[in-house]
Amino acid sequence: MLDQLDIFSKQRYTITSALPYANGPLHIGHLAGAYIPGDIFVRFLRLNNKDVVYVCGSDEHGAAITIKAKKEGVTPKEIIDKYNQQIKDSFEQFGISFNIYHRTSEPIHHQLSQEFFLNLYEKGEFIERYSEQYYDEEYHQFLADRYIVGTCPHCGNEGAYGDQCEKCGTSLNPTDLINPKSTLSGKAPVLKETKHWYLPLDKYQPWLEKWLIEGKKDELKSNVFGQCQSWLKSGLQPRSMTRDLDWGVDVPLEEAEGKKLYVWLDAPIGYISATKQWAIDEGKDWEHYWKQQANPDDNSTLIHFIGKDNIVFHCIIFPAILHAHGDYILPENVPANEFLNLEGDKLSTSRNHAVWLHEYLEEFPGKQDELRYMLTSILPETSDSEFTWKDFQARVNNELVAILGNFINRVMVLSHKYFDGKVLLGSPLTESDQEVLKELATFPGLIQQSLSQYRFREALAQFMNAARLGNKYLADEEPWKVIKNDEERVKTVLFVASQIVANLALIGQPFLPFSSTKIFEMLNLSAKNWDEAGKSGLLESGHQLGETQLLFEKVTDEQVEFQLAKLANAKASNALAAPKAAQKANVNFDEFMKMDIRVGRILTAEKVAKTKKLLKLTIDTGIDKRTVVSGIAEYFTPEEIVGKQVSILVNLEPREIKGIQSQGMILMAEDADGRLDFVRPSTDISAGSIVR
């Protein structure tokens, strides 16, 4: 059946998970975004004897690293050495099964990245262009995108970076920002001419539309396809592949002294350089995993597991680079996940609003599978999802402990109690036994079908349904009662139940690797491959079981309260430590009086299609009824704000947002955590009242 599923029909696979920035530790959002799905998929392939290389590594270049280094007063190398090891250790302890976890600072990566650049350069693929880019006069340097912050022109977020607004997710150019500021000096940068090499993405747009939009319409997840379609519909533009930076891969041209490769040129090449290093270490041929073979049927299947914010780079920019090069295979799929939120708010590294993996490992020792299970069950596969500690407690206690652990423990305890730990077939199988074993045989196919469509939550649910089948079987057969009258029947009941346990160990390996290992140890059975899944003879009659082990423990109220207190304390500390926004430059009274701010009332509110941040509002301003687009959908639902009074700047120059003419701006207050609230009168006042 496996080979009937197209995605599993080939023998060789190249699997990647996004390279994490080596400027901070890992949190649960990273696991849920890319690494748990990738690991489940890879473990499944390996169980099917596929030739798989699973690669990842630290992304150790770019402005984020240098910003962190400047803040801590150390060198970029000190930052990457520290976090590379911490990230690598966290992955290993969580059982993420990379063939290699590499580093983009290694010489082999620099060399390969430069070879890629020169290949495209010598083919004439780049556009050489002089342009004006932001320059910090106080620090005497050009500013990389992440060294510039300003107001997002799409949602009004005042902390948007020069490459992306992390509030609304829109990709930006630094010159798009309103009121840009240098993160180095805090001052407004000036535009200064510099030369860079641009990849003409517009040249590749027809090819991308054919390969991606036409060719993968029925393969990509809806969230991935929608974002790609939106990008292409907006029209691709040339994008600079070089930067004026002092940290990164040198541009291999004499005339480009002091310039570095754009991190989103060199970072994806990190997958290839990691494979190349692994192949050297293992005596393999790395080209079998990345380059086109003489017979296309021998090509490896390339799949990228990433988070939402990396879709454009893995679906558009990196494929365009590979296509322009000409020797490399293209991604078969990019099953990206959306964002994971935490306790009603966005995960935030800077605000310490996160569940850090290294801390979890210390506070919940030996409970890696519990977190793997929780995150798999709530993966943000096509829309954002949320982690809460109460939900974590409920899923561990009510599912892992009460269903899976309880069933396996009862089978082991009863087998040792009644038959000294031997699996024995007593009386012949009844019709009900045969029905149970027949149903058990369906679960491997259901799981692999779900995995073939990257539905990991669904696959995990099928695994748990197999455990539920075992629990129901024991409850129906009641061997603890039957033992009084029919020992032979109890032997058969526990024989059937043991087959279910063995199958749970086998099919659970992609999801709960540590627990599956324990179950195999308890069964005194070597690990099995997927082709044996669903069989009713994994344990022969007369087989001697091992010792019973505790698989899972309940999560206590005290543990949950401790974690919630940590988050609350971090929030309180942020509020105390957060620098107050600097006062803006003085304006004279006449300039202030030009602003016409009035009290208005929200008459209607609706979400703007294909956005998650924007609401379209109809406001009664007292002088008219007008449309305003506001980036508040993350904090308010349309239903709860209709009828509310607001303050509105009515003489703001209208502008088009997502095809809607917005005529004004709602005034909002924002605290240190980014939470928004309306600036409004304390008592009801007539619409049109002037705010003075």
C-alpha cells in the first residue's frame, strides 16, 4: 500500500528543516513550526527502509547575529558558538533525528555559497545596480534591513523591520517604512548610493507560475499555496543578493570588497553544504541527494519543513536560484506551518514570553515525548494554534496517562500477575478477537495516508485511536473477572492485547520515539519496521515479556501554576524594564491644530479577506460615515467592537490598503507587550465631538 501513495513512491529523500538563527535558544514555536513535523516524517520514511538524509544547521550570518553581538558587547563568533551548541543539544535531547546539524559559518559552506554566486554571475543572471540605501552617518555604515525600524505602511506597527513587519507578516523594503530609524544610533538614516547584485525574480515569474501555481496547485497546503499566489499576483521584483555588512559570506568579486552575500541567498544553500559535509563524513555521494540525475526517476525527493515566515524564501527565492543554476533538483513540497501562540499572546523571544526548550528539559526531566505529543496534537498546520499549560496538563493526564499508558500498564501487569509475564495463546480466537485484530490492521494505512498529506495531527489521532481500541477491548473482555472461571480465555485475551501493545510500539515510533523504545523494552522485543505494522503475530505464543516500566506521569496543578507564574513574572519584568518610547520632535501649536481628531462610533466591522490583522470599519464621525482599515483584528473581534466610541483622525490623507480606500486612522494605545486598546471618552459623547 505504501508505494501506492505518490509521495512515498521513491527510494531517496532529502529532507530539510529550517535553519534556526544562532542568536538565541529554541522555544516550542520552533518545534511546532518545522522540527517535529520534519522528524515525524523522516522517522516514518526510515521505518520504511527509504534512503533519507535529514539536514539542518545553525543560520549564523545576517544582521540578527550582529545586533545581538553589539547588544552583549561580544563578537558574532562568540554568539554563534554559544547558541549553536545550545540549539544542537536541545534538538538531540528532544530526539530530533538529523543526519547532521551543521553551521553556515563553516568553510565548506562559504565555499559552496560563493560557487553558487559565481555560477549565476558568470551566466549573467544578476543585475548590477546602483541604488540609494540607508546609511547611518553616526556609525559610518550602510544599514542592513534589520538595522532599520519604522512604521509599517500596511498595519501601522511602529516596530516593523526593514525586511518584514512581524506584526502583520508583510515583506518590506527599508524604504517602505514610515519614519525609519537606525537601530544603531536611534537617528533617522540618510540615503546613500551603493552598488549591489540583484536576482531578477521578475524574469523567473513566468517559470514560477508554471512550476508552482500550475504544477503544485493540488499538492501544496492551502496556506502555502495562498501565500505564494499572493506574492506572484503582486508581481515579483528584482531582489538584492548582496549586502553592505561586516559579517557573513564574502561576495567573491574584487569589485565587491567589504560586501557579503544576502543571508537568504546563503542560508538555504546551508542545506546543501550540510549534506556535502555529511557525505564526506559518511563516505557518500552528496550529489545523489541534490543534483539532477541522468535518469529523472533516480532524482531525490526534496521536501522543506518550515514555518510560515519562511514560505516565500523556500517556495520562490530558493527555487528561482536552483532553477537559474540548472544542476539541482527542485522542492517536491514545502509543508509550512502557521504560528503557535502561547497563553493568549504571541511567542516572543525579546519579551521572554516563551516556553524555552532547555528550561523545559530541566523542569520536566524525561518528559520529551509529552511535549512532542502536545505540540503534534495542536500543530498550526493551516492556521495559528495556541499552547496553554492547562491544555498540556489535560492532554498528558487524560490521553497519554489515562488512555495509552493505562492500557499498556494493564496488559503488562495482568500478564505478569497471571502468567509470569508470558504471552500465551489459550483458547481459539473468538469472532470479537478477530474483529479487533482486523481493525488494528487498518491503523498503519490510515496513519501513512495522513502523513502523505502532511496531516500530522490526524496521523497522531489515528495512533491514539489504536490505543483506544486496546482499552475498549480490555474493558469489554474483563480478563480480571474471567480469570476466575476460564484461564485459557484470559490467555487469549492478553495475547490479543499484547499484539495491540506491540503494534502501538511500532506505529508510535514516529510520534513518541522515547516511549516506543520503552514499550519495546517492556515487551522484550526488538524494534520493527513499518512493513510489519498491523500484523497480529508480532509476539509469538510463549514469548517472555520484560519488566513493566512507568510510561507517563500526571502533570500536577503545582507544575502548571509554576509555569504560569514564570510567564506572569516575565511580563511584569518586561513592563518595568521596557524603555519608554522617546518623545518625538516638538511640533508648534499651528502644526498640532492641523490635526482634526473627533469622537466617532463604530457602526460595522468585518475582517478583510485574506488577512489576519486587518478589520474594515464603518465609522460615524458626526460629519459623515466613512471606511477605515485598522490593524486590530489580532486583538478584537468585529462583534465586540461594534457600537464602541473611538477617537479618529479624520483629516489623514486617504490611502488604499488591500484594495480598500481607508479614510482616517483610529487612535490606539499600545503597552510594552504590544497590547492595544482604544483611546476613547470615559462617558458616552455625541459623534463628531472634537478632541482638543
